Amino acid sequence: MPKIKSYAPGWLNEPSPGHKLFEASVDDSKLPASLAYGKRTKPGPRRTIARRGTEVFVAVGKQIRWGDLSHLKESWETRRGGSGPRSRREESHVSFEIYDEEADRNGGDAPLGGYRVLKTPVADDIRQLIMSPQQDYLAVLTSHTVHICLLPDSSHLHSKDSAPFKPKFFTLGPTTHVTSRSSVASAIWHPLGANGSCIVTVTEDAVVRVWELSASDRWSFDSPTLSIDLKKLADGTSLDQDFGASTSATNKAFSPDSFDMEVAAACIPDRGSGGWSSMTLWVAMVGGDVYALCPLLPQRWSPPPTLIPSLSVSVVANLAAVEDDPEVSPEAKILAQQQLDWISDLDNQEPKLVEAPYEDAVSEVFTRPSRPGTVPKLQGPFQLDLNPDDEQDDEVELKDIHVIGQRISTEDLMMGEEDEVDLGELDQEGLSLSVVCLLSTSGQVKICLDVEGVEAQWLPPRNKIRSRRFAVPAPAPSLLTFQTFDTVKPGELTADSWPLFSEDITSRYAFYVTHSAGITSVSLAPWVFRLESELQSESTAGAEFRIDLLVKGQGCERERIYTQQPGQNALAAATAIRDPDLGHFVLSATHNDPIALFFDTPEPRLSPVAAESPEALIGHDEAREPEPMWEPRPLFHPSDKLSQNSSIPAWYERVKTGRRRPILQQEVRLSVASLELFTEGHQIVSSEVFELNNAVAELFRKCEALHSELREQIIKANEVKRNVDEITGVDEDEEEPVSFDMMVKGRLRQAQQKQDQLNQRIESIKRRMGRAASRGLSDKERAWIEEVQAMERNVLGGEEAGLPATPGGAAKGTKEAWRRLEEIRKLKETLLSQAEQIQRSHGGDSGTNTGSASPSTPNLKIPTEIRRAKVAQVMSLLDRETALVDAVKSRLERLTLG
């Protein structure tokens, strides 16, 4: 998890222009507190911050404020360095609209531009700001209406004119999204829309509308190109039925679907997802059900380069596997044929090349296939496997949904191809399953896995309904609940709590949860990549054991990075920003103040070539910032109740113009009318006093805590000062000052002397240990001593040498080398004499008896080769014994000389 480096910086705090972006408007600040008889607004999602690079659009009431954070930071730093305290004090009394004029009048050197006010035609408070993929449209949502703003170029907003800017607005569905109809639950820019100009709106009455916008065609904002009523589609049986939304604005009769299919939120995975994910609309109902609509496409859509080929491969492979399998149901075969018809229609099209309006790239635009139909089948409700059984009502009631699509798999697509496909900016890493994240009212997050995989499905044609009348219904789709955890404590829940998901800019498997108690950071990285390695592994040995350890292991990393102060209003959905000039931070806001959390991001590693350069290393060391000696603390904002106007004057004016006006002009009497008047006034006063007491108590506690925190900071500062004085030598009372060089040399000299003393002590300890404990001889040393003693006894004699006879010498039964040599010589002489005698006797007998041999003398005929071999063997033994004796003599001579 990232480490928080600091909270709201100075250029976002009051009275800087950055803080003016988030302040309540002048009209809202003059309004009194909520009255007991006042109208309460319906709670809903609050996404009031949208970004375009370093530019942010902030919705405050009915107003949109634009600001370039990089420019505001630079302006604040320049103004802070060039202006005095007086000018900085005067900035706090400057309003947002005339800040530039006051800055010029005061003679400040702050650069002009950097923030503007955008006029909007909305009639109610803005609740959501949603930026288009190409960042040229901005969807502005209230509770019931949707407006599309054509964003101007940044150069127009950076002009020196400080007057409010009026961009071009279009009302989306002027007769559809109105206050007399159902409120808007979600608005999503379709990731596959041509040039990012397709938006999908989902209302609470489960009606999905697809709008394909064009700035040159005003009629494209009046009526959708596709309208689907999910309640009708859930009961549909064939493709030929009409599933369009009703155009009548009259009140409808009661239906159970009005409660079971009340939409809480909807989403579509990003463009970089693989398979059917980028064209699947996920809808979360308030009651806890989850539905999917696939494929949901506009009339003109632009897919990524690898989407259609990958779908073609998967559809053809699925059809080949299903077609000849007798165990496959007829419904599965019909579905496979419908997918083949859909992909065949795409393959037969010739795409139209369209240039992006703000980019040099050229995209291919296809037309939505008309076969088998334009309205897909509603898949769901999904059953949550391994879901906790003891869930409360607030844990089942959903508020938001966030789906991370499966990664793009290029292995099957490029099988047999030599060239590698270029995915560009698409993410190739991740999980091959879609991850569905559900957020309930209590702040509980459910991480679910789409193991089965959502694919394109349509209802069957009418001519095949009769054959399916008595067919076994298909099992309901399911999601595997991988992990469930809470982000909000039970004591932190509020009645109007509406938690929201927000994407993280660093990874698609990380997100933020903004709730009434603060902001929580969640990361799925600890288990996503491990699970993917197990799924892609070819070996199944021990896979069940490893997956069981993975499930019971650490799970998701989550951390509360910001805690909202009690009594404050709701937070806007967190927006992650990462820029080289601004850094990596998360931006949120209350109704009056910004909330910014800056993270300490790791520095990028140097390349091997740059790392070898001394200049690069020196520059890298100089650019490294020192580590802070303090812990960052969130900025304290006093309660809004201290700055709100009292509602008593408005209540008094109401009484003066009402039917109880005579009571104010009479004496106090004991009557029912007086009692009602006093009771109503007491309710208003008591509620305001209670809120003021809580706000003042919180401020007092913060002031008390500030004393202790300041005391700790002073103690730490004294410790740092003491350490610095010890290093620089300022704390030493000497007559002559000592230079830093001399002080360092003195410390080195002391260290060397201490090292020498330690070496001397070590040597003395070694000598003492050597004398105290004598080490015994090893086996090799004993054997060598015995061998020398035996050699000395054999040469000099045991009695002359004065050595005792070894008991093991006789037992071994070995003879000395010189004795063996003497025995060999004697044996040689004996053999030679015997051979001569045999030759003489053989010669004498042959001379006297030539005809026949003597019967007493054996006729021995030894071959010449055997005699030569025996003689050679005897000579080798003699040479060996001679060499052994010579070696023994030389060894004894060395021992004697040594």
C-alpha cells in the first residue's frame, strides 16, 4: 500500500485560489440550516470531481468550477514568494469571481488564469460529473436530468477574462430524463463507442438507453438509438417481442418488479478487457440481485484491433465442440449458432476508417450486427456461491458495482503465427476471469469471480419456442464469492450513507471506496496474479492444496487512508491523479473544503546506461528529498454548523406572515396556539444549539490535542537541535573554535585508537585461551607419530632409541620394507640356484641317454614367454621395493636434518 506523505497542501488550503474551487457558492452559504418543515433531498451518489489531465471540474451546487491544478500550484508558489503577509491576509476576503481583479489591484504578481466558473442550465444540485473517454464531453447529472457539456479547449479556459464561461450544453432526453419520470441511477460512457461519443443511461425503474451523440446533430440528444426495459426483458420469451421502454408518463400500477428490479448502479468494464467483457453491462439492484446484458452495443462502434479476431476464434471453437456432442442441450446448440451468425455478420462487413478528432490515430468503425437481434438476453439474477448466510438487511442492499474485465489472451489468437500482435496500451497482465465487486449500504465489499464467464446470449426465435416448451430450464448463472470485508464500522454508519467505488490510476486491480467515514484503499494484487498462475499451470498436482492456501491466505490489502471527522457532511468520490509536477495523490471534497492525500511514490529505476554515468548518479542523489521527521496529519476543518446562518429569522418571518401573526402582537397567554408556537420555536432552537454544542466541543477537543501535539513537536525539535549541535561541535565550551575538518579528523583518530585497543585485547585473549586449553592431537597426527616411531625403531633399534614398543605394531603383522627387500633377495638367489641345478641335471641326462629321457627326472618344458613374464614380474617387484626403500631413507634424512 502507498505511504501517505502529506495531506492537503498549502495551494489547496484557504485562502489560496485552489481552495476557492471547493468552497460553497455564495447562494448556498446564505441559506439557513435545514428546517424541521423543510424538504429533504433524496440521498444518492456524489461524484462531483472529474479530471482531464491536470485540470479538474468540481461541481458545487448548480455550478461547475474549472481549475488547472498545475497552474494553481505554480501561481500560489510564485505569489507566496513575492508578496508580503499583508497581501496574503487580504486574499482570504476575496471572492472566487473577482479574485484576479483584486490581485491586480493589490499589485500582486500572481499570474492570471488557472480557474474559471462554468455556467450550467441545470435546475437542481449537480450530483455526478462523468468525463468521456476522449475527454471532449462531460456528462452532468442531477437526480433526474442529464446534460452533456461540450468541453472547450484548455487554451480558452486559460484566458485572462475572469468572467464566468458559458460552454455549449445539450439536454439529454428532454422528454425522457425529467422530474416526472424515474431518477437516473447511472450514466456510463460506452468504451466501444465511436470516438467515445456513446453514453448509456440506466434509470431506477430498470430502463437502459443507449445514446449516440454528435455535436453537429441536435436530434441525437433527443431520442436514444436503443431502449430496453429490463422488466419486460426478464419476462421475455422470444426475439420478436417489443422490449422498448414505455413513452407514457402516467403513473403505473403496482408491480413486484418495482422493488425487486430497482437499480442501484451499473457499469461496463474498460476498453482493455478481453472477451465479451467490454460489451457487457452489469446492473446491480438495490435488493442485492446482479444482472448482465451482453452484448450491448451502439449502432456504430469501434472495437480494439484484437477483439473481433479473438471472438471469432472462441465462437468457432465453441461451435465445433458443441455441434457433434450428443450430451449438449439443444439450447446450447442454438446459442452457439446465434453467436456464429453474429460474428459472421461482423466478418462480412467492411469497416469504415474514422480519424479521431483529437488524435492522429485512425479507428475502424463497425455497424452493430442485426442477426440474431439487437436486444440481448438478460442474464441473471446471479447466485452468489459461498455467500455468508447471516447477512443483515444493510449488507444485502447494494449501492455500487465495479467490474474488472478479464485480461486479453493472445496465446490462442496467435497460435501458429510467427509475428506477435501489438496490443499497444492494452493491459496484457492480470486475471483471465472477470472480477465483480459489490458495495452495500453498510460499507461491506464483496469480491466475486465470474468463473463461468458471461457470453453473448439472445432469446430464441419464435419458431423454436414450441420445441422448448417442455424443456428443462437452464440453471441460473452464478458468481463465486472470493472474499467479503467491511470498510465501515457499525458506529460510523449514517442514514444517508451512499458508498462509492473509484478507480485507481496505478493499477486496474486497485480501487478506492469512499464512504461516510472516510476513504479506504483496496488492492487485489496479493492474490490475483497467484491465482492466475495456478489457473494457467499445466500441472494439477497439489493445485487444490495451493488454491486452498490462497483462499485462506492474506486476501485483499485494504487500508483506511482518510477518516472523516464526526459531524461533517458526505465526501465526494475519490479521484486519483498522478502527474510529474503534482505527484501522486487522491482528491476528494466535502461541501466546503478539499481533501487531498499525497502518496510517497517510489522513484523510477535508472537504466543500466544511465546508472553507469557519474553525472547521473550525482544528479540523482541531489534530487532525492530528505525523509520527513514528522508524521503527516489530516487537516482539521471546523464544523459547517459554525458558519451556517440561523433558521430562526426565516421561521420568524414565516410566523409573521402566517395565521398565527396576532399572537406575536399580544401578551403571552396560556393557549393552544401559544403552546404550538413555543414548541415549534423550541424545536428549532434546541436543534441548532445541540449542533453548535457538538461543533464547539469538537473544536475544543482539537485545541486540547493541539497543545499536546505542539509539545511533542517541540521535544522532537530539541532532540534534532541537540544532535546537530553534537555533530557541529557548537555544544562544546572551548576557548578556540574548532573547524569541522579538525573535528572530523579528531573523531577518526579516536575511532582508530579504539580499534587498535580492541585488536590488542583480542590478541591477548587468544594467547590466554591457547595456554589455558591445550587442543588434543587429531587421528592423522597420531598415525604420523606412530609411523615415525616405528621407522626409528626399525632403523636404530628400539632399545637404542629408548622408545617403548607400540602394542599395536606386533598385532598388525606387517613387515618393514628393508626386511621384505632382504627376503626377496634371498628368494631370488634360491630360485636362481634351483634353476641352475635343473638345467645341469637336464643337460647331463641328455648327453648319456639320447634316445629316451630318464624316468626319474621329469621332462619340464617351460615356454619362453612365461619365463620372460615371470622374470619381468620379479624385476618390477624389485624396482618397487628399491624405490620404497629410497623414499624411506630420504624421509628419514629430512626428519633428521629438521
